[in-house]
Amino acid sequence: MASQEQFLQVVDRDEAERRFRAVINLAPLGIETVPLGAALGRVLAVDVMSPVDVPSFDRSNVDGYAVVAENTFGASEEVPRDILLGGEVIHTGIEPRTVVQSGLALSIATGGMVPRGADAVVMVEHADVLDSTLRVFRAVTPGSGVSFAGTDIVAGETVLRRGQLMTSRDTGVLAAIGVATVDVWRRPIVAILSTGDEIIAPGEPMRPSMVYDSNAQILADAVRELGGEPLRLGITPDDADTLRVRVRAALDQADIVLLSGGTSKGEGDISYRVVGELRNPGIVAHGVALKPGKPICLAASNGKPVVVLPGFPTSAIFTFSEFVAPVVRMLSGRASEERATVSARLAVKVNSEIGRTEYLLVGLVQAADEAADGVGLAAYPMGQGSGSVTTFSRADGFATIGRHEEIVEAGTRIEVQLLGKTLQLADLVVIGSHCIGLDYLLGVLQQRGVRSKFLAVGSMAGLDAATRLECDIAGIHLLDPRTNVYNSPFLTPALELLTGYGRVQGVVFRRGDSRFEDRSARDAVADVRHDAACVMVNRNQGSGTRALLDRLLEGARPAGYAVQPRNHNAVAAAVVQKRADWGVTLDTIARNAGLGFLPLQDEHFDFVVPRSREHRPGVIAFKALLQEPETKAALKNLGMQI
């Protein structure tokens, strides 16, 4: 086994990729023949030539009469031309028996086979039938109303080329030329092993200290999207002997082996130790100077890629995207994917870590920008850490912060690589404070076809975003201590205030806790704020709740003060799960969580709209929704004060 010193010798991202690709096979994996019905999404391995002409016969494009065009020359409404109408009627799927000679016409249906001798079709609208005579009121030229054999595809013509990713349009072409089977590149089989004693499968009851295995699902579906075939091998506990057997079995069955978790340097991290036993050549890089994803371990065994991805979801998905996804594409015969890049202005200051290239996941919103003819993009860091399940899924793209950059100031112009093929901006951008009432409103709008993007950054940051014209709506609940008035004192003439609803904030605790039970919120907090054994859960800086808490604490910094979740539900969850003893959240959330509640403040949750954006369709829809009786009833049922 390789020595411990070989691990986590951090290398540059490009060097890690160079080493990895140098030791793995990157050619497509061989050809297989599949039925046309199974060809969608597959990659052609050989050129496809048509065995037939399309159409395979001269075909009428209209309902009308097959004629010799010369017989219609000079025809008009005033001076029609008469042609003898033959008795045969040509329907689709029938080979005509009559040869059309000069002076003869035959009735023909759309799609019917044009008879020998005819070179045009007169539309029914341009002729009348009088007994056995066809009276033509408009002249036609040779070829009019006819698709001649081979005008679409000629027999022997190459219709699709190798490397083509098959779409419904392509399978339609193959069906049109009579192809029943297709030669495609074999899909790479990607084995996925989740490791860790703390991992449980979705569907099992949650237990303390455990986490659901989200990585396996994300990775499996990502493999499918890239043209691979996932082979999920379940969860393996932190046991080297068991994992060793499963890795060997995976190498026998699959073209790529992915392990999720156990790549760090701790005592319980065994994945990299087991992979370190592989030869030809084994591990080529363990530790890459990037964030997220530093602990990634890249290896190969006899040309087969073996990768240990970090266990944290964002790290796992990002490193998969950077190092594994291109390999899956190549093995499946797909062309490399070029990511689109857009320019954006960083909305807030970002601190980075010297010595590591950081991939900063961001959400993009449209904003005022004088340097971009009045309109540009603002980038908000998603910034929820490598352990976040949602960060990667909600981000629009990422910016690269160099390993020698420590601070990137707000307003800096950055280049953002999109995670999708195109950037789809939301119809309604909401930045500011979180509220379950707002969740309800955005959900209704989504059902009505109004796509929204919500960034929970707190009331003050939302107000700033509205001032900078980076959002359509900002939810705020800010109390002005001088006037004791909510929200309106903070507005400028450029901002409009939409009246929202009232709600009650208070201290939540587990029922039966004598430090809080049957007391007022202010008295209870006054007693526990210096008690090291009583742990609080805070809220994010800039939120209205954080401002309320800071006034309540009067400068104290109790245990747990540094823990700053971004929404009210997270506060209740921390108390329920005994990670904290108290916090401040809404009465309705406390009630739903079965927690005790001490009322602290009746407040107003309102919405700020930049006046320059009040005519946008998303804003108009939001305003209308607020006024609907059904909306007011629903908000009331959620515990809001209407």
C-alpha cells in the first residue's frame, strides 16, 4: 500500500486533470446495435446512408388533378382551359394504372403517386368538374404541386454522421428511410459506491448523527444525462475489507468506478486507503488546490478511471462535473461540452482562501449597469458551503477566483461559466428576508407560470439589492428604533412599499424548560444570555430578526451566537434537535414544530419594489396575487395577520 505521505499532496487543478487523463482510456467503448425505438439519446457510431429515395415516388402535395402543365398555359378566370378528365381517381397508397397524355387529367389526393406522363398538379380550388371535363382557371408550371422522388433524400446520401447525439428529429429521419436498427457507441457503465457508517438510504427513518445518501442519486442521474449507465452498488460501511471486495467487483462490472466519501485524511476515511492499493498505476492525484473539492482522489486501474469524490454534496457534484463528467462524455462518444460564459458584477464582497483556486457558485439576476448600456447581470454567491445539498442545483454558474486572490470586492466584474447550456433568467427576482408567507406566494405564482428566483440574504441586503435595481421585490421587516415604525422609514423615493401582512416573532424553546416556561420573552432572555449552558441559535447578519435579537441581547454574545441560519424553519429545527435551547422565530413555525413560544414583537412583513420595475409582468402578477381574497385567506391560515 502506498505510504500516507503520498496522500493530500495538493496539486494544481490542471495538473491533476493531466495526470488523470494520461492513465485512463478515453476512446469510446465499442459499437452495439439497438432498435430504432431505443436510439433516442444515443450517439451514432457509424455514418447512416439512406437505402431509398425520399420520397420514393413522385408525390402530390395537394388535393387536385394530375395534368401535363402545358395544357394549362394561358388559363385564367376569364379564359379557362378545358381538359378531358379520366375516370381513375388516385388515392394514397395506390399505384396509378393510367398514363397521362397531353389533353388528359386524373383526380389525385394529397400524398398520392403522380401518374406517369403528368408533370404538375392543379389544386381543386383552381378548377371545376363539368361531367367528364376539367375546367382549369389558373395555369401551373411543370413541377407545381409535386414532390419528385429523391427531392428530400437521395438513395446513397449520408443523412446522419457518426458522433451525432440522437434527437427525436434524427430518429424521425431514420424512420423515414426505413432504418429499423442503429449502430451506436456502447454507454459506459459507471459504478457508484456510497461509503460511510453515517449514510442511510432515502426512505429509512432518520436517526441522530445520520445523513441521507443524496450523492448516489445525484451522481446516477448526472451519469444518465451524460449518456452513461449508472450501476448503483449501495452503501458500504467504513470497513476496509468490505469496501475492498466491492471495489474489485465494481472494476469487474463497470467502466468507471466512483466512490462518494472517505477521501479525506481522517482515521475513519478508508476509501482512499483502499483505492491506494490499486496498481497500474493506482492513485495519481489526491488533493487538488481548489474549493470546493480539495480532497478529491483520482486513480486508475488498467485504464479504468477510479475516483473518490468528497462526501459533502456540493463538493461531490462539483468535482464530478470538473473531472468525471468529461470522461463519461468521451467514453459514450459525445463531443466535449463548451460552457457558455457571461459577464457579471459581483454583488457582495467575497473572501477567498490563499493557495486554492475557488469556484464560486453564484446566482445571476438582471441589474442596472451603466457600463452595459443600462442593463447587466449581478452575481450573488450561493455560499452555503460544500455540505449544502441545494447550492449546486440552485446556482446559475460559477466564477473562478485565482489561488492568489484573497478578497474580491463588491462591484468587481467577473466571468461566470454557466452550469446549464443557456441562462434562463427568472420572471420575478426576490431578494431579502425569508418568510413562509412569501414561500406560499412564490409557489402560487410558479403554478401560474411565473418563474421566480429567491435569495434569502436578510432585510437589509434585500433593501440594498432593490436600491441597486438587482431585484424586482425585496421582503423586509425592519423596525426603525427612532420612530418605532416598520419598513417605511428605510425607503427612498425610488422605492415603492407594498403592504404585506403582520406576523408575530418570539422566543422558541422546548416545552418544559423551566428557564423559559411561563415567563416573558425579555425576562427569560435577560436571565440566560450570560448562561454558558444555555445555547442559542442566531439568524444571519442583516436580517430583521438578527436586528431584533441584537437589541434583545444588549451586547451579550451567548453560546451559539455564531450559528446563523438563513430562515425561520432552521431556527425551530435547531431547537427541536437539541442543537440549541432557544432562538427567535415565528409563532406559526413554533406551533407546527411543537415548541414553546414567548411572544416578543408584532411586526410588519412588507415588500419593496423599485419604481423602475413596477411595470414588469412578474411584479404586476405579484401585486395582483396579494389582493386576491383566496390569498389573504391562505396567509391567514399560515398564521399571518391580515
